[in-house]
Amino acid sequence: MTGHGTKFGRKKEDAIVALLTTRTVEEAARVVNISPRTLLRWMKEPEFDLAFRAAKRAAFGQAIGRLHHLSSAAVSTLGKAREPILP
């Protein structure tokens, strides 16, 4: 059950998403409608830090997988676009 008093609530989950999708802590805090000071404090909590690191790893892994998948098509396209060099 989630709600007031739970260890890891919706706001903290939203904060992790905001940290992954914005450029600064201040911007992430604004998105979640909390103060940057609160977000920085949460980032020092072991549970939050663990969840944030796991989310970063997952996002990084997905990005690498997508790059791997698209790299063959990119090389093929570059190969087709290459024009012969004229003397």
C-alpha cells in the first residue's frame, strides 16, 4: 500500500524519472514540484540512491541496445550514400 508515510512514494519515483529526463537537479525538482534542497536530500538516502542507480543502469542498457540495433542500418545507409572519389 502506498500513501503518506511510505518509505518510497510516488513523488520519489517521479523525481527519479525527472532526474533521468532533465539536465539539472533544479529542473528535475521543478518538474516534480519540490524544492531542489529536498531532492538533494533524497539523493543522499540509500534507498533513493539505489533506485536511481538502477534506473540509470536500465536506461543506459536500453540506449546501448537501441544503438546496437540501429548501427547496422546506419552503416548500410552510409555505404550506399558513399560516392566514388573522382581523380
